[in-house]
Amino acid sequence: MEVLFWVGCAAAYDPRLQSIARAFAEIMQKAKIDFAILGTEERCTGDIARRLGDEALFQELAQHNISVLKEKNVTSIVTTCPHCFNMFKNEYLLLGGSFDVSHYTTYIYNLIRDGRLKIPEKQKREIITYHDPCYLGRQNGIFDAPRDILEMLGYTVEEMERNRKQSFCCGAGGGMMFESVQRGEKINLLRAEEALQTNASTVTTACPFCLVMMEEAIGTLSHSTTNKVVSRDIAEVINEIVK
């Protein structure tokens, strides 16, 4: 195989997020990529366990994954989740798991650049905004590829007030995806308000956790506005256009 597609827990189990995995798989098929997945042998990378302080569970999950990947002679991995990407790139390395890992935004950008994915004749599309996932942007410095792809497809990218290195968390990080806010304002509502201020018709992101948080918040705020704004993962947007 050319690359292993690491599906990740969110895109494997959540019905809404499964569309991200399907979209990316279809994109790779269009590019004639020889890829594989681990299926039931794939475990959570342990990101959330480690963030919440369960180091023992993280070590157990990480050692399992590293062992399986080495057994299958996997050298190249692509992920749709920035959390998985960060674990392979930065934290598994310290446990003996050395792999060439890419996030799907840079992977797709390279496929387009190399001519393996075809963009139909460029046409001017609507205004779109992009939310930088923390583990993709600030933690790993990937800012340009997602925006470049959207612009290649003909979209106008209108930036939120806080973007790139000064971006704002969607509210899911550090295990908060699974916690209820007990006091103060909900982070995802604050971020969604910034997105709506751009007057974009679509809010895109490149992280399953971010997508869940933005969809929830925009759905809540949309009840008080006439603007019809949707949230989508970039893989879903790309798959509808490229050939």
C-alpha cells in the first residue's frame, strides 16, 4: 500500500463524522491512491486519555498501536483528525513509534499540486470561513494548506477576527468535548459568533471535534438570526468538486 489511512475514533463511530472518513476515502480513490485501514485492529491513539490524566490507559493504547503498525510494516500514515496527527508526529515518537505522518489537508494539497487530483475549471464560489483546529494550527504550524485548497476550489476565504497563530479553541480540547460547562460562557458559542460575523455561508474546519462543536453552536445561534450558515469539514467540500 502507498499509505495507511488512520480513521480515528470520531470518524469511525459518530454517524455525522463518518462522512468525513467516507469523503476522504473517496478523494483518495479519485487520486488512485493505494491505501488501507487497520479496521478492528485500530485503537484510539490515547490523546484524550492523556489529556485527562489517565497516563496508564494512554500507554496501553499507544503501545498496542505502535506494535500493530510495526507488525504490518506501516511507514506512511495519513489522518483526518489533528489530535491523531499530533500523537503520531510528536508523542508516539518518544515511545519508539517513528512514522511518516500527514494530516489530510497537506496530503490533499500535494495531490492537487502533483496533478493526481483534478479541479474542474475554476469558478467563483461563495464566501467561506475557516476555523483553525488547535492541534493542526498552533501546535503543528499547518495554516496554509487548508486555505490554499479552498482558494484553489474558487472560494473566497474570509478570516475570523482570531485566526492562524491567534486562533481560538472550539471548546473541545483537553477532554472538554465530554464535559458540561458548569460556569461561564461556552467556548464554542463564542467562536461561532466570530464565524457568523464574517457573513460567510459556510464555516469549514479540518477536525472532527471542531466540526461537532461548531455545528452545535451555529445551530444554536442560527435560531436568533436570518443567516443560514452551515458547518462542514474541508474533506466534504473538496470531495464534491475534485475529480
